[in-house]
Amino acid sequence: MGQGKLIVLEGIDGSGKSSQYRRLCKRMENDGIAYNHIVFPRYDKESSALIRLYLSGRFGPNPGDVNPYAASTFYAVDRFASYKEDWGETYEAGGLFLADRYTTSNAVHQGSKLPEAEQPGFFQWLSDLEYGKMGLPEPDLVLYLEVDLPTSLERMRRRQSANGSTGDIHEKDADYLRRCLSTADRAAEYYGWLRIPFQKNGVELDTDEKNKEIYRLIRERLGL
């Protein structure tokens, strides 16, 4: 039995990650590349119950009301259930998977709750928890979509307005999102993620240009 490939798109809220993920899936389909897609968290599944309680503020109205180690386990359990129920067999048989978020999101969102000096230890603990103790696959490639805070906040505001939503406890806290950005920068350095630039010469790159670069990096890594 072979081992599959796992490619992850990561970015904070408002980074354009989901839009890039949809475009990437369409490119793969148009080029006849066999792949499978997974999106985390799985809000419609029983395994995400603690995530939903946490994000709704049932454990406290602020992200820091739940420590990063406890909150990380909420998301890790959902991934474990997903692997066992949905995609583990296909991955272990050699399947290619594209993931919208993964363990990487715990590194960014939960790591941001800790002082900078404690973050490397947390990153190590997180990898051991999900990849070591829980046996989830490590990504072959993580593509991190950079963004600045004003753009992130404005995109979330427009999205919430369109959906009639007020956002979860993460989305409502601008200072928390600011910490997530700096933590993501350190996580990208620690884990060796590839960065997708937000701007070039002070001008935001357009969606198609970023997608073209994402697709190029994936094909290069897969040898396509």
C-alpha cells in the first residue's frame, strides 16, 4: 500500500484562501488531475461539536478564554474523525488530497494566544499531537496566503454583511487577528511553509495571478 500526497492552503480569515481553493480545484479538474478535496473544520459533523461551542462563545466570549492546548484538541479530534471516516483509506492507497485548512490552522490561531517565546514549543507539541500521537498525515506542501490586517477585516466585514452574520469570537476580535498574522509569519518560518505574497511593489496581486503561482508550486512539488 502506498502513501498519498497532501497539499494544504492556509491563511487567516480574509486572506482569500477559500476563493483560491475553489479556483485551484477547478484548475485540477480542467487539467484532468485526479484529486480529492477536504475542508476543515467540518461544521456539519458531530465531531465538530466542541469547535462550534467554542466559536459561539459558550466557553467564554474571547478566544483567550480557552487555552491554546485545549482548543487545539477540539480541532484535532475533528480531523482525526475525518481521516478515519472519510479519507484515510484513499490517502493510504496513494490518493492526492487538497485541504482548505489543516493542523496548520491550530498553529496560527491557537499559537497566537501564547507569548512569542513559547510558540516554538507549542508548534512542536502540536506536530507531535496530530502527526505523532493521533497518526494524521503530515502535509507534503503548505501554501500560506499572506494578507494585511485592514484587508482581512474589510473582506470579513463584506462577507458578514452579505451573509447577515456578526462573526464568531475569532472574527470579532481585531487584536486577536493581528496576533494571528504575526504568529503565522513565525509558523511559516518554523515549519517551512511556502508563502504566497499578498502584494508586489505595494500593489495587491490579483486573484488570478496568485492562483497561477499556487498552481505552479503544486505542479512543481508533485512533478506534474
